[in-house]
Amino acid sequence: MKIQVKKSIKAIDYIKSMKILEQRVRDVFLGKKDEFLWIIEHNSVYTAGTSSKKTDLLDKKLNVIKTNRGGKYTYHGPGQKVVYFVLNLNKREKDIKKLVGKIENCIMEILKEYKIESYTDNKNIGIWVGSKKNSMKIAAIGIRVKKWIAYHGFSLNISTDLSKYNKIIPCGIKDKGITSLKNIGVSNYANINEIIINKFLKTFL
């Protein structure tokens, strides 16, 4: 099994990235191309997943792009790594819960490289840091599965402008905060792409 890895240096337009991802899903399903891992950053954009609710949109003037991934409202922008993938579950286990668990473990392994202890929350998907009473989300996960091809992925806040989240209730969770590597004191994250690739390939190859 092979996973093609791509890193984009310049910020990629969200709608353009979705077209590329959807095409790759078709190609992987038809056996034309290998599975895919793509690390990018987006220009500032707000997106709404399939279970988003209007009440979670605090700034009604926001331009929001509707997307077919699972989840609610989220923000993508500079300083955040968006990790897209296309995985063929027809050739793996057809178990979405297990897939999510592997992605969660992958993110936690990435954070361990920076001496950050993180954890999952049974009620709220994503990866969290800090005490359980004051938990802060550092990574969001949103996946879609079509014909047993799993795609979309996760986002990890590195040096994101956290004030951008004030315009939405991120992922519909009101009583918890959002943080980033920079916000919790990590100053050197130059090698983050290599760590993400390494941990992802270890998880899925």
C-alpha cells in the first residue's frame, strides 16, 4: 500500500482544495491513484460541516462555505496546518470508529514530540490539552466516507490567530476554549510538517 505525500508551501484556496480532494477520492476508488496525504494552510475561511447549526454562528455577516465533511462550524487560516487525506477503507478495515481512533492517536503522537500531553473527549471529537476542567481544543477532526473512501482530515493549530474563533462557536462546543502550540509555549515548530508525515505514515502504513 502506498500513500502519496504532498506539502503545499503557499496557502491554498479552500474551494480549490476541495475540488482536488474530491477528484482524488474518485481516482482512489477507481484504482487510478494511490492514497493521499496533503498538508496545507488555507487563507482565512469559515466552513460549516454537515451537522452545523445556525445558532453557532455568532457573526451573522460571516461568509461561510458549506462543506460535506462531518462536524459543525470551524475556522481555517494562516498558522494552522490542515492535514487532508484520502484513505481506501475497501483495502483496510471498514470501521469508521477505528479510523477516527487512529487519527486521534496520530495527532496525540505528533503533540508528544513537543512534550505536550493531550487527550480525547468521548463527548466532543477532537484533541484537547490542559486540565479536564479547563480543556482547550488544539486539533479538530472532520471526516467524510464515500463508497468506503475516507477523506477530509484534521487541523492542528500551530500559531493561529485564536481571536478568529470568537465569531463562531467552534464545533458547537460552548464551554471549552481553543488553543495552539504557540499559545501553550512552543516556540520552535519549524519541523512540524515532517513530524506530521512521519506519524501519519507510521499510523497508516
